[in-house]
Amino acid sequence: MFSFFSKVLCRDKRPGQPGTQAQGPLGRDVDQEATRADPIEIYSPDHERCFMVSPGDDAVFSGITDRGMARRSNQDYLLIDPLREIFMVADGMGGASAGEVASRQAVHAAYDYLLHGAKAGTHEDGPCAQAVHEAFRMANQAVRDMAKEYPEMTGMGTTMVAACMSGQQLCIGWIGDSRAYLLREKRALEQLTGDHSVVWEEYRAGRLTRKDARHHPARNRLTRAIGVDSTIQCDSVTVQISGNDRLLLCSDGLWGMLPDSSIEEVLRQADTARRAARQLVDMANMEGGRDNITVIVRFF
């Protein structure tokens, strides 16, 4: 049934052990990272249960990463650069602290490429999509290089979903099962991404309903992840953004706990991105919080 399994390794995402003191990309510790006034917010929550990125109640963006109710550490990682309109969510997998290392390495490498290495390309969806695809390749190489340097981290990997704006066009790239959703006025919530997982392939083939797929015991078995194979190919989509659109990036700790209908209701009714993000995380924890939960909400 799954002939591509011989080419793509399937791995279960597993909880890791508590990490050491986290550091940001410039070597600052987490307390400095959380309070600095720079426009770029990037953080790995290795030792805290919850971290929130938002400058105020009236902000058009907000991000939260939360350990959840069941895990001992947080292997998710988020990035928000509101000036350059770059947003990323990564969900690490691997034993010991390898999952949190993989997610951090992937985001740092991808972000560095988008800032300093991106060049106009010929991707069918435009130069922004070309840059995103190359950023994911850089992320994959960074994770694999780290695993070679530290053999105890062999096999670590991470999912990632990234969003960047170019004018009024929003480009989304992803690998794994971290997702991007878009809510437009007078339209239903749209999932922009398609999971790279065993269960999603079954859903696309019509052998599972969406509800069954969300609760399937194999829902965390990935068919693609950053760091697993020497070469990767992310998927991407480019959409036109209009006023009042609402974007959500999230790890599976959110969508695995809440149906799309609940996510849509929160995004539609919330008056600020901050309240939307906080309510989504709180609701996922109320449903059990079985995994790390990370969300980024952007109101246009």
C-alpha cells in the first residue's frame, strides 16, 4: 500500500528529557531573550512551561509555546519576525534532548538563509517560494551536520512550517505535520498544508475521515521530516492575502487536541491575535494537553 516507505523513513515523535538552560541565536539566555526590545523574537522554551511572544493586547501577531499537560520538556520552537513578516513553528523529535536541538537548529538555519542568503529564483510560485524551499534545504543540512558532530543525537529530526510575506502574497512551506491555517471573512477555515504522515495519506486516499485521522493511533508517524534524509523537498503554497484574513501556524499539539470547528470559532471571534493564541492553547490543555502546544497567530 505504501510503496514510498522504502524511500522515506517513518518515525514516531517521542518526548525527550528536560533540556539545559536555553540560549537564543545571539547567545543570550532565555530571560534576556524574552525581555529584549528587538523586533525579532526567537526562543526555545527548554526549561519553562509556557512562553508568549506579543507586544501588547492590540498586536496583530502573537505566539505561544507551551509544554502541555503530559510532557516533561518542550521540543517545539517558534520564531516571529514581525518587521520582515517571517513566522516559523518547528516540532522536534528524538531521544534525550535531541528533539529540542533539531527544532532549534532547523529554525536558526532557515531563518539565517532567509535573511542573508536568499536570492531571486525561478520557482513556479515566485522568488519567495524559491527562498523558502532553499531555506528548508539549509535547515535539513544543519540538523544532519549537528547529528554528525554529536553521534548521540543521530536520528533526530523535526517538522517545520514557515510563512513569509512578499507584498500581499503569503508563501507557506512545510515538512511534517505542523500546520498552517487561513481564515477569511465569510469563508470556512482552510488548512493550507497537508501533513507528511501515514494517516494523512490514508485520509487523502479516502480510507479515513478527517475525524478518524485526527484520533488515529498512528497519526504521529511521519513520512517526511527535517534531518532524516540527506535530501529533502518541502511542499509550499502561495496565497493572496486580503484585509481581515487571519493566519494560524501550529504544531500538532494544537490540532491533535482541537477539531477545526473549534479552531475556526476562536480565530473568528477573537478581537486580537493575543487573545486568540492564548485561548487556543488553553483549550488544548483543557482537552488533555497530551503534547507540546505551539501557535502563532497573525491578523491582517
